[in-house]
Amino acid sequence: LEGLVQPLRENGACIFQDVIGGDVLADSPVNWNFLGSLWFVFTVITTIGYGTYTPATTGGQVFTTVFMYLFIPPTIFFISQLAQLLHAIFLAALSLLIIGRRAIDHWVAQACARLEERRRRQQEASWAQQIEAGAAAGNTDAGLASASADTSGGDGDRRQ
């Protein structure tokens, strides 16, 4: 297994300590690089602590402990502020959706009212034409009868 891991270490592909069955390979050197150091700092200040990088010296361990006590509270504050910002963005997006929905509902209601008014006017014009056609033929009852027959198929509400 060491023969498989060694080429990865030499090429820089393996930046973390290798853990096999819970035992850290004691003879493998830990090559700290910038990315690995950032990963270590991130895991320390977010209290995750994967243990992929650990300070080997007593001074490094003391420094890490002091660093942890200094930077965990600001990190928690930053994460809480970020959560509040995301919450505000979510609420703003949700309110825009609600406002948009209300605007669409209002527009649809207005469009339906206009269509209903247009249908009513066309119906009244049709009745007037039928009455005029019956009056021109000299039969006023025929025009009224056909107009009343038109309302029986509709909503039953004849407006004049």
C-alpha cells in the first residue's frame, strides 16, 4: 500500500495524512502546503477538526489552541450573520413571488371582468338586432321570443 501512496505524495496529489484502519502512518512526512494549511485553519475555526493535519510540536499545539479560542467566536458570529443574510434573501424572494402571484391574480380578474362585459354587450347587441328584425317584419312577439330563447342557454341574467 505504501508503494501506491508514495507516487501520489511525490506528485503532490496526496496532501493529507493517510489513515489506514485508524493508524496514522508514522514514517510518512506531513508536507504542509498553503492549501493544506488553509484546510487545517478551516477545520479548526469551524470546530470540525477532521485531524487530517495536526501540529506535531508542543508549540504548534499551544498556538493552535490559542488560535482556536481567538477565532472560533468570530467564525460563529460570521456564520450567524451569513445565515441571517440568506434568510433575508429568501424572504425577499418569497415576497416577490407572493406579490407577483397577487399581481397575476389581479390581472386575470380584470381580464375576466372585461371579457364578461364584452360578452354581455355582444349579447345585448344580439337581442337588439333580433328585436329590430322582428319589428321590421311586423312581428314584435317573434323578436322578444327569440331574445328570451337566447337567455335560456346563458346564465339567466338579462341586463338592459
